[in-house]
Amino acid sequence: MSIIATSAPDLAADYEQHGVVQLRGLLSSAEVAEIRDVFMDQVDRDRSIGHDDSIPDDDVLARYPRFVHPHRRTDLDIGRLARRWMLDTRIVGPVTDMVGPVHAAQSMFYFKPPTARGQALHQDNIFLQAHPETCIAAWVAIDDCDAENGGLKVVPGSHRYEIVCPDEADPEESFTSTEITLPDGFSTQQTELAAGDVLFFHGSMVHGSGPNRSADRFRRSLIFHYVPVDSTEISRFYNPLLRLDGTEVTIAETADGGACGDGWMPAAPH
């Protein structure tokens, strides 16, 4: 099954059926280079704004921590750039074609240098807890991404399932500690993206990635999450949301505990 969508009519239908679509060449090579250079300059100068994932000092990801919510740092170049792309019509246009009007909920940047561990299979809305709707991700490839350098694996059709409570992940393979077990009859599909491609996927879509096993290739990505404007709740980490005109809006916060039982809370937002 191809996850490539090439036209707007196919976009909504493919998303409905598979929960994941890929659009090629949404960003130009110059735009990709600007994003890469701005984020690399920031991490080289000051990585203290990176998210605390309790990574050991001798792990390469301690040198290249993921940036979470950079769009809120409008005092920095990365913040202004992330916010601009978060609200860009080339990104939000396909999103609204697939799910209708949305608010922007989250931005992230992953560096994933050579030898970095991946992220075990998971579903995004277990973290965002958007209700009664779910979230949708826009995953922008800043490098060419494939199996060798830890490109995303997805499970088409898994978006039709409810949130799955996670088990423990293999710490040799994943920097996060939990992993979900696939429903019977489902299997992962390796994606291959060129820099500038964007992968859009449903909040219940099972996805993850293996380690970067390449010798010298980064697998950088700029990632956004959106929630339909009909969503009435979200995890408190994501408030305030952004309207597409850039103004802030706050919705009700979900109760602690989430979908996986009393006392369960995600260790870190994704």
C-alpha cells in the first residue's frame, strides 16, 4: 500500500482509509536548509533549551536533545521559524483538508544524529489526550530519511483502534521507555522521505523508529501537532493552543490519569 498522496481529493480519502499520507516536496531545498541551519546553530550554541529526557551524559542524544515547543520561544530564531512554519498554509492546508479547522498544539525538532537510539512504537494522542477528537501530526523531513538512518515506521490502518496502553521498550533501541504491542494482523511499514517531504498521520496511528545506524547521516525532523477546533479537552502541557491567525486560545484540561488507568501519566510529552 502506497502512502503517497498527490492531490487534494486523494488526500482526504487516503487519510480516512489509512490514517497516514505523504506529500512530496512541500518545502524547497532552500527552505529545508534554512530550518536545518537555524536549529543546528541553536544546538551548537546552547542546547540547554532541549527537553529533559534523562539521557545519560555519554549518550549522543545528550548532545542533541529534542526541542519541544520551540514555537513558544519567540525570543529565539528557532522559535520564530517554528511558529512561522507551524501556521504556514502549505502545512495547515492539507491538515484542514483531512480533519477540518484546527488549532496548533505542539512543535518539536528532533536531531537524531548517527548512533542515536530511536523511539519505540507509540500513539501520539496518548500524550496530547485531545478529546473528543484526536490530534494529527505533520512530520517534516529535514534530511532524507530511510531505514538506515532511523526513518519513521508506521502501521497503516491502526488509527482505527483505541489508544493502547504501553509496555516496556528495549532501552538499547529506544530512548523512550514504553512501547505498544501491535494489534493482530498489523505490521509496520518503513517510510522513505526526501528532505522537504511531509508525512501527515492520525493521533492513534502507531508509529516509531529504530536507531540511526548510518555512519554520517543525521535524521532531522520538524514536527507539528494540531487538534480540531471541536476538541474540548487537551493535556495541560499543550495549553495554550494557537489559532491559525497566531492568537492564543485555551481549552479545558484533561484529568490526570489519561487512558491507561489511575495514576498513569506519560513521562514526557511527545
